[in-house]
Amino acid sequence: MKKLLLTLAITSLSFINQVSAQEFSEQQIKQTAEIRNNALNSSLAYDILTSLTTEIGPRLPGSENDPLAVKWAQDKFNELGFDKVWLEPATFPAWRRYSESGMILAPSKQPLHLTALGGSISTPKQGISADIIYFETLDELIASPKNSAEGKIVFINYKMNRHIDGNGYGPAVKARSTGAVEAAKKGALAFMMRSVSTAHHRFAHTGGSHYQDGIKKIPTVAIANPDADQISRLVSLKKPVKVNINVQAENLGEGKTFNVIGQFNGTQNPDQYVLIGGHLDSWDLGTGALDDGAGVALTMAAAKYIADVKRPKRSIRVVLFAAEELGLWGAKAYAKKHKNDKHNIVAAAESDFGAGFIYGFQSSVDAKSLPVVRAIAKQLSPLNIKHIRANKSSNGPDLIPLRKLGGLAGFSLHTDGNDYFDYHHTADDTLDKVDPVKLQQNSAAYAVFAFMAADAKTTIKGK
Amino acid sequence: MKKLLLTLAITSLSFINQVSAQEFSEQQIKQTAEIRNNALNSSLAYDILTSLTTEIGPRLPGSENDPLAVKWAQDKFNELGFDKVWLEPATFPAWRRYSESGMILAPSKQPLHLTALGGSISTPKQGISADIIYFETLDELIASPKNSAEGKIVFINYKMNRHIDGNGYGPAVKARSTGAVEAAKKGALAFMMRSVSTAHHRFAHTGGSHYQDGIKKIPTVAIANPDADQISRLVSLKKPVKVNINVQAENLGEGKTFNVIGQFNGTQNPDQYVLIGGHLDSWDLGTGALDDGAGVALTMAAAKYIADVKRPKRSIRVVLFAAEELGLWGAKAYAKKHKNDKHNIVAAAESDFGAGFIYGFQSSVDAKSLPVVRAIAKQLSPLNIKHIRANKSSNGPDLIPLRKLGGLAGFSLHTDGNDYFDYHHTADDTLDKVDPVKLQQNSAAYAVFAFMAADAKTTIKGK
């Protein structure tokens, strides 16, 4: 019985090897190994990340640093020897944060660490001082009586779950997106929420928020988790909890910026390309190291590792999307512009979930492309990356508009995101939070994937 | 040979047991065990800490919260049933922080996370904008040519070492104490330093600083460690690094506050007492949970655990010192007031190094008192606390003025301080940083120590 299983195993293994052998020559596999090893021994990704986060730092679309970041990216692509470097314009609703502060006024005076959510209107100059009304969840706010928050500041204390794939984020973000609208419906003066964050540190988490036509706009902020715990304890004392929140910010109408794109041209089918990338913009609080300097740096480096060994048949295109944080504006512009040549994208993957260890590789492709996918997965296994066989992949956020067009061959390189939301969208998202060794593993994975997808015999197709 | 060693070991063990037996009756040892177990199973210390850090929060001497904290402590002592609760006045140089902010202006605009050091003068309203001049250490600043910092902001990037006993703090604090003076001597407009902190997070660390008569006073700030790393990288690019620092603060002259003292009276020698305690004040940025709410809470609870089992022969006095952070002002007042009855202190220990696991017990006593010390150490060993036999102990900071009077029987319960300086003097020193289980162990240790020292046959004496 054991022998039989072994025989079967060997048979199936050699069958897989045959498929790989059909798809990739021995030389291509050797080149893949060389690219992978070079990436694992290179500091290039970390050097690029250091340059971006140090020389530019925060890069909110519409800020002074935004055009500096665009120029930085062009220069870096050129310095790395990309064959083509170009810009594609994108517009977005510009918003600027000027200042923000908070205080607990009663039962005793205490600083309150808060940050305005993106798009928030300003408070009056002296801020808004009012008692808070406490809810554990957005649903409880929605279910509360009309006028329940009249003259008060709504506070929602929903606690985000920690998970390797960040699945606690979605449920927590609901309050960030629509909390200000729901609070205004109940007569609130302002909306305040626990940060969409797993951090134990005193950083408030910013992020996109929305108003609704016909509903009064009120200032909307998040407070740091230790401050949310503090308010929760104060509320349990059954005395009024009065706070002051002060936000000075401005919605500035339509802004203009650019997707920055670099390409190494393919040798046989240069029009066809593998798209990898991240988003160039960041929130204004940190230096956008994890979100998404890492994705920018590791995909730029991955393309360079490939080009240094061999130009593949198809092109490698690195797209640095603009204005992701404000609502995927660069990604939408890219999808719109490339609607009619979307078939040229043979495979796409975005890195926008930090630079934790990549543990899984997953596709969303036509069944005929699965042998190539398996061959790629095999070359990712030396990086301790498992092939997740469910052929259904969500990709990064900037690929959503392309995916909506239909037929995208999307890939996910799943990053361990257990600690991603300790830093994401906070002032604490700085270079020191990125592990250089994990960044090497990430960059090696993108390089292996992009090289093989671009150099495969079979052209990968989406489903 | 093995047998001989074993016999020796048994002999010496039974000798120690005999000594213990002479010093403490079987009943006293049972009472000690009961106190220890009660402490390990009680939430009292954590409840007290929660109350102080939540209801009062930050409590800088001279702030609105300072008298609230004094009243809180009186009320809490009374609520816990202490026999005597009283105040002893102390004065201190009052200082208030109103606002502070920082920016890197060039090569690109980036927020700079800074905090004013205690006592700092204000900048002009618009702040001070200037290029920085970079030093790795205070010594290099001192060794630099006269006028080397003319028109500039001095920056010292000294990195504190992490160590279980916090021995990296002293060398790092030198720059905090005298940096502004040394920078002013070289013509600087302001002094800026890397935080005296081991944190990887974006919090600046405040703390006492000094000016010197005849030397120009300049604003003095610390920046968060990730910001210090950022500036260090920017400096290495060999372009001018220009920053703006803005501090609005005020020195307010002499302030008045109080040491708050609670005592359970001894049954035989009530004038004699064991002194335990911490300091009631905190810096204004965090809620003073580790520094020193923990010390306040765990010593108050320890006294209560003792009184609930048995009133010892001598009194247990819990002293909550005032204005420690601004220069041991409560401790100095206590030493001055009790100069002539200092012989009544039979043993003293302060908790002011957070609430990490207590790993060591150390004395500084007359040789004749060592058998009692060993008997106490034996009852601390179930808490995994080792007896550090070198009979030379440094005690907590608030015992320094008493020690200077001579003859103090001082004790140290050594806390694991590996992560203490990740939070100390920052906004991040909040309740969630205290581990309730470790706090129980701490409180049990102080209770065992204080009970046995107060109930011993022999009166412990200093040396």
C-alpha cells in the first residue's frame, strides 16, 4: 500500500514536471532561480523604499509632496534603466489636513489623540465641545431613536479583529465610511470612532469617509485605541464625558496627478505585459512605508531583477497608481484609458498589504492557464510560498477597476497581515516598520511570478 | 563527595530555617503566605491603577489635575480603611506645556513628532525655522568649535541602550539635562535631541532639563526615534536639513502641592514604620500608568493586603511622593520634615520602574539585620524572586533624599525594565501597557516584604 502511494506520488510528480517542462525550458527554470536568488541577496527594494520614504516622506495627493513623488518615481525608473517611463493623468477630490487636536474636558482634562478622517469638514476654530453618546457598533447607532444624538458627539467603539488576511478591516471600515452620515441623521454635532486599527499604541488611524447629499455634513474623526478604551471606561463611570474636538481641514475640489509607469519591453510580444505595482500616494500622517512604499519599492526592484537576468518574451510593466487612498482614482483612470487594450495584460498582481512574509500564491485565470500557474507556484515554493489552489483571487485594490472590465488574469501573493493594521494609515507607518529580509522575500516572489508569466510559452488568460 | 555536598547543603538549609524560625513564628510565616496568595488573586492593585489613570489621567504638578490627584489619593486611602491619612506640603518650580509641533521643511515637508522637555522656554509664536547641525553625542557637541551652531538648531542623535535594569538611561539623560546649555554655548537657536527612549514608535519622550545662569536660554525638545532616524538619513544625503520647531510653554514660578500619606498603625511600635510607595505625579503626555501609577497602586494595595490579614507590630506607611518628575520635590520635603525621626523608618522601598516582573530582591542594611533579610527573601522565592546578596541597594528615586541623611535601611525589588523605556515619559504610557498579572506579582512582593519587615522580631537597621 505504501509502495503504491509512493508510485502514484512519483507518477503525479513527474506528470507535473512534464507539464512544467513543456511550459518552461530547463534554461528558463535556471533563469528563474537566478532571479530569485539575486532578489534574496539584494538590498535594492529596501534602498528604493528608503529613498522614497526619506526624500519624499508623506505624499497625499494634492499636497506639495505629490508632484515630488511623481518626479521621484520617474527618476527612479530611469535610473534603474527601464525602457519606457511615462505618466498617465488622473483626477481626484483634493483634501488637506491643516491641524487637529482633541481633549477630554470632563470628568478630568486629558489629551485625546485623534485624527480627521479623509474628507472631513472643519470644526469651528475653537472646536466642538460636547458630551459624547456611546455606541459599540454602527448598527446600534442606526437603530437608535431619531434625535438620539441631538447636540452630542457620537462615539462608536467597534474593535477590529486581528487576522493574517486582514478580514477584520471590512467590518470595521463600515463605520468609517458612513458613520458621519448616520450620526448626522440622529442630530449629532460630530462623529468620532475608535480607530480601524489593531494597534495598542496611541496613534489614530485616518482613511476615507463619505458624506451624503441631503444629510448635514459634520466633522468626522478617529481616536487612538488607548483613548477609545479610556473613553469606554469613563462612560462606565456613569458621569457625562465631555470632549473637545478640533479639526481644520479643507476640501479643495478636483486635483490632478499622475500614474507613473515604467516598462521593460518584451522581446517577442512587447504589447503584451505582466502588470505589477503598488500605489505611489500615501496618507499624510506617516511616511507611507508599509502603505504602500513597500509595494512600490518591491515591484520596481522585481522588474529590475528580471531585466538584469533576461528580457522575457512579454513586457514587464510596473504601474505606480495615483490617489489610491482617496478612492482608487489612479486605478480608475488606468482602467478607463486601457479599456480597449486590456487583453494585453497577461497577468496582474498588486502589492498593497505591507511587506509581511508572503505565504500564499493564488490565481484567477482560465482553466487552460492552470498548468502555467502550477509551474510558477513550483518556483515560488523555495520561498516558502504555498499554492492556494482555489482559482479565485481578489488581487490588490488598484486592480478592482480593471477586474470590473472582465477577463483579468489576476494573481494574489498573500502577505501575512497580522500586524499590518498596527501601522496602516497612522503616523507610525514609517521605514523602521518594514523588515528588510521579508521585503527581499516579497520582491523575489514578485520577480519569479512576473518573469515566468511574461516568459511562458502559453499566454495566460483571465476567466 | 556528592554526599558530603548534600549533607552540607542540608545543614546550611536547616541553619537558615532555624534563623528564620527565630525571627518569624510559624504563624507569621503562614500569615505571610496568606498575604502573598491574596495579593496574587486580587484585582485591587489594577483597580486602583485603573481608577487613577482613568478618572484623573495625566497629573503634572501645578496642572488642574494635580489637586484632583491629591484628593483622589486621600479618598482612596480612606476608602481602603487606612488608620491615618494626611498631607505634607511640598513646593516645586511649576511649568506648563500649552502646545508644540514640528515640521521638516527641507528637503521635503514632513511632520516632525516632538515634545518640549520640561522647563523649556517657548519659541516665538511662529516657531523657529533653521538648518540643523548634527551630532551623534553630547561630547561631540561640547568638543565642537565655538560658534559652530550659530544660527542653527543643534540635533543630538544619541541612541539609548535597552537593558533589564535600565542602565542605558543615565548616559542618555546627560544630553537631556544639559544639552540646551551646551548648544547655547555654541550659538544655537534651539536644542533638539533623539528621545531618551528605546521605542520603535513615533512618540517623543519628555523629561526634566536645565538651564544655567549666564547662558542664554533656548527652547529644548526631543523628537521621536523614527523621526531621529529620518533626520539622520536626510543628513546623510548631504543636503541642508531645515526644520521648524514650535513650543508654547511657560515657567510659572513656585507651585504648591502635597505628599499624600496613608498609614496602617502598628500594634506594638506604631512610631516605627516600613515605608513603601511611589510618586503620585506624572508627566502630562500620557496617563502615567507605568510612571508611576503602577507604583502608587501596587503599594497602596500591598498595605491593604497586609492589614486584611494582620496588623503587624510596626506601622505600614504608604507615601505617595509629589512632584518627582520635576526634581524629587516631594521626596526632598519628606526628608526635610522627617530628618529628626528618620530612625523610625525600619525599612524603605519605592516602586518607580513600571510593573514588569520583579526578579530580584536586594537590601542595604546593617549586618545584624541580614538574617531577617534572608527570611524575607525566602518568602519572596515562591514569587520567583531571587535574593541578590550584594548588600547594597539603590532604591527608588524618591528615597534618595532620605538616603542622603544616612542610615536608611533601603530595599530594592528589581523590576524587569526591558520595555519600560518604550513608554516612559511618552503619550503612550497608558493603562493598557500594564500587565495585570505582573502587577499582582509586584504587589504580592511588596506586601510580603513590608509585612515581614514590619512584623520581624529584630528591628531592621540601615548601615
